[in-house]
Amino acid sequence: MTDHLKEQSPASASTAAPARRGHPLRTMAVDIVAPIALFYGIRAAGGSVWLALVAGGVAPADSMLAGLLARKRIDMTGMVMLAALAVSAAFSLITGTPRALLARDGLVTAGWAGYMYLSLLTRRPATFTVSRPLLEGRRVFDPATRHWVRPVDHSWDDLWERLPRFRRIWWICTVIWGTAILADAVIRVIVAVTLPISVVPAIGGALWPVTFILLQVATNVFFARSGFWRILRTGALSGHIKGLRLEGAGGGRLLVTSRIQLSRILFGPPWDHDNG
């Protein structure tokens, strides 16, 4: 979601600081790379499929438990991961096949998709909450001037309360992410139950960057077409301006009496295509 953004203000930087303390690269190494490396390492050393899969599940579980203990509070991502591990382990014991353990990542992404959808019932959807520390206050690219410009001096809380379009963008963005992540989960489960066990961890690992890149592209296209970047640059320029006289062609005057009228004059229909 950060293709249009360049620089972050000090205020938003302090907001994002707690997220950075989590060391995303270390988390990715423990949760994605380590299980795959352990699986193929143990198999190459002659270990059983069960041992390789269980060892691969222990690393992210330990990481999540350590994080929960360090923060001393429940973390939604950690709870989804631990729940997926528990469910996949239970199904493996019941069915007697390791394929349920192979489907673990699919259960994790399905849990994330569920979290996205459930957040639509709350005051602020998940994508708004997750994206705010990353995007709020950063410079935005202006295609008209071809320069990076500072965003409008309005908080996202103000934009949320004042602009219905801003709210719709985040509702729709959350549906996009939830649907894409759910599709990722379905693919992972299908791969786990149909393909040879030896190739499933590798394919599952390759799916992570593919899903992420496709989501980034889709999100930025949606943001551009919905006018999101323009809202960050200008605040929609329609707030609290009434009775503005605009000079028309031939010297005539047009009295703009409402926010909606001015917004339509400046921007066109609410969902017109926007390159910014």
C-alpha cells in the first residue's frame, strides 16, 4: 500500500514505532522460512515426514508464545497462528495423515480472512487500522506536478468522520483483502491435500510473496481509481465551504451553495476514474 508514499511526519513515525519493534524480517524468517528449512533439512537427514512437519510447526508456535508473554496481552495474529496449529494437529491425530499439518498455513490465512470480514462490523475496518501507522502523514505523489507533496493537514479521524467516500474506500479495501486472503487459504488447502507431500512446503512458501505482490498491485490500483491519493493530498477540498462564487466563461457567476456541489465541480462523480 505504500507505492505512492515517501516520507513520514514525526508524529506518525512515533505512532508506527511499536510496529517496527516487531522486526518484520525476523518474524518472516521464523514463521515462513524456518518451517520450510526444517522440513527439508530433516527429510534430507532421513527424518520422517511427521517429525519434519512437527518441527516446522514448533518454530512459529514458540515465536508467537514468546511474543504473547513479552507483550503481556493477547495478539490477534498470534492467536490465529496458535489456533491453526492446534486445529491442524488435532485433525492429523484424528485422521492419521500428515496432510492436515500441511494445511496449517491455509488455516492461518483463513483465520486472517475471517478477521478482515469481522472487522467490517466494528467502528473501523482492519485495513484502516493496519495501514494508518504506515501511511498517515507521509508524502504523496502528485501526478499533476510530478512531485512528492505533503498530505492535507487533517488527521485520518477527521477524514473518516467528514468524508463518506473515505469510509467507503476502507470498507471496500477490507473486502478486497479478506477475499484475496481467503482465496489464498483455499489454494493452500487444495495444494496440501492433492499434491505430493514433498513439494507442498515449497509451494506454500512461494505463495506468500505471490499473494502479497498481487494484493499490493490491486490495492494501489483501487486507491488510484477511487480517489484515495487525491483525498490525502487535498482533503477533497469540499469541507465546510459554502457560498463560494466561481467566475464562469463570459463573466457569468455561479453560486455554489453546498459541499456536494463543489465536490462535483472539482472532482466529478464520486467514483470517476482518477490517476492520482
